[in-house]
Amino acid sequence: MSDSSTAPARAQMSRVAKITTGLLFFTWLIDYFDRLIMTIALPDVGKTFGLNHTEEGLIVSAFFFAYAFSQLPGGMLADRFGTKNVVAAAMIIWSVFTGLTAAAWSFGAMIAIRILFGIGEGIFPGASMKAIAERTTPRERMLANGVMLSSNNFGAAVAPLVAVPLIAAIGWRAGFGVSAIAGVVMLIILLLLLPGRDQAAVVESAPAPEAELPKARPWAILASPQIYLYVAMFFGLDIIGWGINTWMPSYLEEARGLSLSGSAVLLAIPPVVGGLATMAGGRLSDRLGGRPRLSVAPAMAVGGAALLAMAYSPSLTAFIIFECVGVGCFGLAFMPVMSVPLKALNGRFTGSASGTINFGGQLAGVLAPVAMGFLVDRFSYSAAFLFPVGGAALALVMALIVPQTPRILTSQLRRNHRLEGGFADTDEAVAVGGN
């Protein structure tokens, strides 16, 4: 199809894509703030209940345990019931249990509440990515997802600037109550303004009728070993993100002697770098046609070296500089990890595929907080910060062996599993993904 014939569709789609991406950016921002406020409150929560670092890490890991195992059904629910319905249900659940976190009366109660909170947040990512896929062209998709998911890093930047003075002023319990109210407000805005799928231009080939595709079920993707290579890559990458995010507030207070209010700006700087890098990574992935070998692998090599230097930095200034380099490399790699599967698996597999890959990332959230807390209790913060270096090494290795382009992945899935439907058109995949 010529450029002249596609230009109107792109212009019409561009408006819907921008509205959708903007709304989901702010929804993810609230989502991320609601989970990240716990890492900032963790020292005070630990003092309230008399916890050691391992137990503090378990509070964060409990959330991620539920969050990880909700990823898979979350994507499937979006495929089955529609993205807007699933996004709304997720926001209701997580806002309720954010508020109930303020009422926790014991360590055990806190664990139970955070598990239920994790279920609500866990069904959201797959639905949000499917919402983007329904309202963007394949050429727009990685940039749209990159902007949406850059909210993670911007949320990490906003959280200390907002949560630190909030908790200092009204305490950690009331802080969770305010966070819950923000989630309800965002839910109302999203329901009022999110464009329906029928408002979007047709951006993908319509799937064949269900009767003609008896094998193209959303869960068929779970039988694909190629997808689990991407799961492992995202697992390694998110060890970096959640290891650093969980323990940086406690590290600055306990190892560097900073007060909670004195650490706010230092906690905000690296996530801003990461957020900008995430958006750049989306563009980089589009230009490289996926190819994690050319994007993820170099980023993890540089990022891993920076994190190693960070762990043994004698000065706080050097520590923050190396952290910024490591988090920036994490951001550059974030969207390229998702690029090839999301471009290859359009249509009915989108929610299931994104949920499956996110599952690997959130398993890292289960492991990293408690493992690093244990290392702090047994050894030191320097030893604990070596754990993300291992995550970078794993992501680097996986980047070298995963299918490198949408066409290669699509070809392998069709050949090995005889899946039909739910894929990008072959020519379209080549256009957006290269050879």
C-alpha cells in the first residue's frame, strides 16, 4: 500500500493512539506509585512491626508473588472480556487494597493485604498493552508502549518527591489512604475518556471467525518455548529494577545516614534518567527492527558494569552516578525486550503474550526484594547490590539467543506449534521488524 493511501488512516489513528497512550500513561503512573510507596514507607513499616530486612523484603515479595501469577490470567481476561472492563476491574481492586494497607495491624495482615493488592495490579499490564495494540498501527506500537511504560520510571521519580513529604507529614498509614483516593479519581477519568475500539481506524487485519481458527486460542501461546526465552530475559532485566527500587530508600537512610526527607531528590534522579531512556529504547527498537542482540545485550553489558561499580562506590556522588548509568541502561533495554513478541503476535494473542512475558519480570520482583534483604542481614548492602549485576548478566545472555525479529519468531511459532491466526501479516511484520 502506498504512503498516500495510508496517510489518512495514520492521521486518524494517531489521534486515538495519543489519547489512549496518554490516559494509560497516567494510569500506569498511579499503578506504579501505589506499589512504590511501600518501598519508601518500608523503613517506617519495619519499625512499626519490629521487622528485620528479610521480613521487610517479604512484604514487597508477597505483592510480587500475587502480581506475577495474575499476569497470565490478566492477559487472557483481556482477550476474553475486553480491555476496558479488565482495566477498570484491576483499578478497583488495587485501589481498595491500597487503602486497606493503611489498616494493617500485624506483619501477617500486611502480607495478606499486599497479596490481594498484587492480584488487582497483576491483571492490569496485559490489558493495557492490548488496549494499545487495538488502537495503534504496528509502526506506532513500540513507541506507544515505550511512552506508556516509561511511566514506571517517571512513577519512581514522582514517588519520592510526593510520598516522602506526604509520609513525613501525615505518617505512612494516612499516606496509603491518599494513594488509594488517587487511584479512584484516575479510574473515573479513564472510564470517561478512554476511546472505544470502535473509534479507532482499522489497524490490523481482522481475525478470521472463531470457527475457522480452532487452534488459535489465547492460551496456545503458553506452549511456545520461544516465548519463555523472552520471559527469562525480562526476569533478568527486572531483577535490576526491583532490586534497586526496593532497597534504595533504606540504603540511603541506613548506610549513608540520610533522613527520609533528605533522600527525596536523590531517589528521584535515577528514575528520571530511566524514564527518558525507556522512551529512547522504544524508538531504538523500532529502528533496529527488534533485534535484542543489538539493543538489549550492549545495554546490559554497560549497565552491569555500572552496577558493579555502584556496589563498591566509596562516595555517595559516585554511587548515584553509577546508579544513573545502570538505570539508564535498564530503561534502554526495557522496550526492546517486548518489541519482537508484540510486533509478531498481533490480534488475539496480544494479551496472553504480554502477560506471559510480564510474568517473568514480576517473578524477579518476588525474588529480588527478599534475596537482597537476606544479603543485607547476613553480609552488607554492597553484597546485596551485586544481585542486580547477576540479573544484567542473565538478560544479556538471553538477548543473544532469543528470536531476533518478528518474522523469525512468527515463523518458528507457526512451524513448531501449527498456530494460525493471531499473528501479524508476514509482509507487515517484515516492514516493521526487518529480515
